[in-house]
Amino acid sequence: MSSFSTAEAFSALLSPEGRALLDELRDHDPAQELALATRLRRDHPAELVSAALAQARLRQRAAAKFGAEDAARMFFTPNGVEQATRTSVATHRAESFKALGVTSVADLCCGIGGDAIALARAGISVLAVDRDPLTCAVARANAEALGLTDLIEVREADVTEVDTAAYDAVFVDPARRSDKRAAGAARGASSRGGGRIFDPEAYSPPLSWAVATALKAPRAALKIAPGIPHEAIPESADAEWISDGGDVKEAVLWFGTAPGTMRATLLPGPRALVGRGLPDPAVRSVGRYLYEPDGAVIRAHLVAEVAEEVGGGLIDETIAYVTSDELHPTGYASAYEITDQLPFNVKKLKALLREREVGVLTVKKRGSAVEPEELRRKAMPKPFGKRAATVFLTRVAGAPVMLVGAPVR
């Protein structure tokens, strides 16, 4: 938990004394924090030291999303670190807006300003709106810290009451987490702790409001959970699922672009796979190669496009693994060469791993209730050698199987 809970308390970190403390804590070792805090409290107010230490910890956490250089200059809240868009994803979206000719964006539910920063760095002027006073204070501090105040205006307001008519585009990132502390709060507040919300109408503000607002703008993008049911996607939207380094990060509904399009974008790159309305691939026997589509491809329901690209079919009508007899290059799936197909049997797998002198085992699953770590512990209680192998726990034609192989380099 942060040691500051109001904009007034946060402002102490922006004072010369607060900034000097943060500079001193830039590379602090969390393991030595107790001794460090004791020493610092001899010369500084205890509350300021606690707030500075909390901020230093948040900056270290944020480095994975924002990069070490930016994170060391920025300011964060605990929820802000967790909920902010990763820089690589925000940059991709900003460049997409720029490619559409957008020069100004109303960023509604801006949080600590991650997307606003990316937009401004793309040369786009931004109105960043949030209801929460502390969040707005942090967003302003970040715009200042990164030298972007000429392009970012932060406004504390209820997003449902903001007039966006003067802007080329609207971007909405509604809160998708429940928070008892925020019960009864007005829409647009960014207190986002708690459990994930899966009903789009339970977003704050609701998806229906965000869509209505988007349809009034020349261009718009709505950030949503990647697990949104396809039937909840408006026909007027162009839906994009984004993964970064193989991890699905978010989905975005674009308006004013290509209605009805489904696409998967893979970062770094970007590489974009656009749906062509293909029928489901045929089910066939397991071939020499197994292709594991990227998560964004699966979420976008574009496995058929991958199957066509590699000349393959599904191993089971309910499983998103594609198989082929030949190796085909694709940027949308990882390829594995399969050496063995076994019915699910831990003893047989253990014997096979021993025979192959496997010392490193990767377990993947799709359509299986078995936990990978449990299987790894039972099948290979100790390394049998130095070779590596991958086992897929899955189904083939409805039957549980184990496919053994290795990644194709």
C-alpha cells in the first residue's frame, strides 16, 4: 500500500526535499530498506520518508512496463502500476492513431497517464481526464517529468460530462476491476483495485456508454478485456487483440476504421493478422509439426488463417493446436517438431524421458485438467540428462494424449 492517499500528501514528494529523497533512493536495495529508513528519518520527516520509499518501490516495479529510464523519473500509485498500459502497447496504439491522421485525442479514464504519454510522444495533443484527484496529480507530474506538458492537459472531471467534440479522436480505458472502496463513486474514477470484471456493462463507465461516445467521434478506440465475448462486439467496431512477447495484453475496439474486422497484432513488430472469414479448419491426424498459435490469434478467432498459412488442420475440433506434415514459416504461431504421441500415461512418459535423457522439461496444456507442474514432478522427479523436451497435454479426436517434441529453431 502506498504511504500517500491524497493529492495533498503526494505533493510533498514533488517538493525539493521529496525529489532529493527519491534521487537518493533510485537504486536502493529493498533488502536494506529498514536500515535505510532508520537513517533517512534522522534528517527527514517520517511520513515523507515512508512515501518516498513506497514510491521508490513502485518505480522499480514499473520498470518492466515503462523501461528503467522513464520509470525512474515518473510517479505511480499501486493501482496505477498494475493497470497502466505497457509502453510498447501504448506506443503501438499511438502510432495507429497517428497513421489515421489524428492530431488530438480526448483520453478518458487516463489513469497515471501511460497512454497520454505515448500519444504525446507521437506528436498528438491530449486531453487526459480522470475523476480521482490523486490520479490526476500523478498524471500531471508524469507529463512534467517527461517534458510533455505542452501536449498533455490533465483535467479532473467525470468523463461522462466531458465535451469531446473539439478532438479528432476519443480513447476510453474504463475501469475493469471491482473495488469496495470505490462503491458509489462517480463514473470515471480510476480506483481499480479488486477482482476483474468480466461483464462489459459492469465496466466503469459501462461499455455501452463508451461505444455511444465513440460513435460521436470521427475516430475512437476503446480498451477492453481480451476475453470479451465476440457477440458483445458492436458491428460498427474493428476489433484488435494485442500480444506483447507472446502474452495477450488487451483488446481494442476501433471506430471509424474498418467495421466488422477482426485482427491480431503481435508485438514487437508489429505483425498483424487480419481475419478473412475462413471456415473452421478440418480435423486431421497429428503430423510431424505442431503449431501453437499466439494468444492474440486465438482470442481473435483467427486459428483458421494460421492453419491455411501452414497447410494444416486441427488435432481436435475444440483445441487450438494446428498440425501439418511440413514446416512452414509463420509469424503467428510457434512451431514444434513432434517425435512421439502417447495416450495419457505418466509411467510411459517417465520411461520415454529417461530413455531420451531429458534434463529440461517444458509442459504445455490445452484441453487438459492436469497441472503442468504436477506432471513435471511425477514424470521427471530428477533430471535424466541434459537434453530438453516439450510435452503437450491435450486431446486428439476427443481422447487425452501427450505429444512430445521440441521447438523448431
